[in-house]
Amino acid sequence: MGRQDQDKSRSRAEYERGLPDYHDPTRGFGGAAPTYSALTLRIVLAAIALVLSVGAAVVFAVMGVLWGVVILGVLALGSAADLAWVIHRKRRGEPG
């Protein structure tokens, strides 16, 4: 893939057709449906993990357990980063 191809913004139609380097081994086999990424499921799971980890960090903070707050804070940051990235991908037009 050349440098010009990488700089180009992809349209929703290109994502629906499939990206150039994408390979689906089950495509057309036995009437299998095309595969889609589970972006919506990742949004739901990341949001649940974010809410639960922030809630648990608050509970640990009230109890005065610093190591629990730190661990759950790191988990919350990771969940927030994943949530932001997946929402970005959905807004870009990727199916899922």
C-alpha cells in the first residue's frame, strides 16, 4: 500500500465493501454471512467497565485503601481510552 493510499480518508462505502488488505476465510463458504467487527459490543463493555471501575475506586477511596484506588483508576483510564477509540472508529464509518 503506497503512501498516498494511507493519507486518503476512507468513506463509509469503502468500509462496507471491505478494506483492501482484509481477508475473511469464511466469505462465501456455506452461505456464511459477512463478518463485522463488534464495535457496538466493545462500546457497551468499555462503558460498563468504566462505570464499574470508577464506582469501585470511589468505594476504595472511602474505605481508605490507596492501592485499590490506584489499580481501579488505571483500569478506568484504560476503559476510557478504549471507549474513545471505538467511538472514533464508529463515527469514521466502520460497520459494527
